[in-house]
Amino acid sequence: MGNPSVVFPDATAVSITYVKAKLTAVGSAALVKPRRPSNWNGANPAELVTIHRSGGVRMNLVADEAQLTISSYAPTEEEAHDLAQYVRAFLLGMTGHTASGTAVYRVQEFSGPALLPDPT
């Protein structure tokens, strides 16, 4: 009979919606997008978070193990660090909650924050 086809929710969209709401709640005006907009120049707002799916596999018939890559941009390294730490905490806090109608069973960190300066 084979495995039935399952269409999982978009982990990127679910995460973006969740992080946007959490950042707004702490007073941040950071943009949260799947990729850096081509016209983004670090102003209005000066902070940006990108969240995109960079891999992952189906764990079983009902669970997807999406791998997400998150980048934080801000005018200074310190501000980018702080923004990254907020996003990190928010995403790790999704475990056991429902976000955008999607049950989040587990969030596991694969690699912590790293300074990767943007050459532009």
C-alpha cells in the first residue's frame, strides 16, 4: 500500500510568524524575513532577522525535523548579538507549544550563535 503522502506545515513561515510576534512584544521593530531584502540597507528598521529552512528530514508520518538557519543583522555587533540571543530564546521556547496552528514537539540547537560579519 505504501506510505501516504503528508504535506507538513512550512517551518520557515511558522517560525517567522512566531518570532515576529515575540520581538514585537519586547519592543523590537526588527524585520523578520526568509531572506535579506535586496533593498535592505540597514536602515528603517536597522535590525533584521532572516529565518530559512536549510535542511532537515521527515522524522515519521506526523513529524518533520526541519533545520532552520537564522541570521541577525544590526548596526553594531553588540546589537546583532542581543537580537540573536532573543531569537534563540524565542525559538527554543517553542517546544511544547502550538505556533500558527502547528504543534512544536521539539526544538534542538545544532549550532549556537557565531559572528559571521557581512562583507557588505
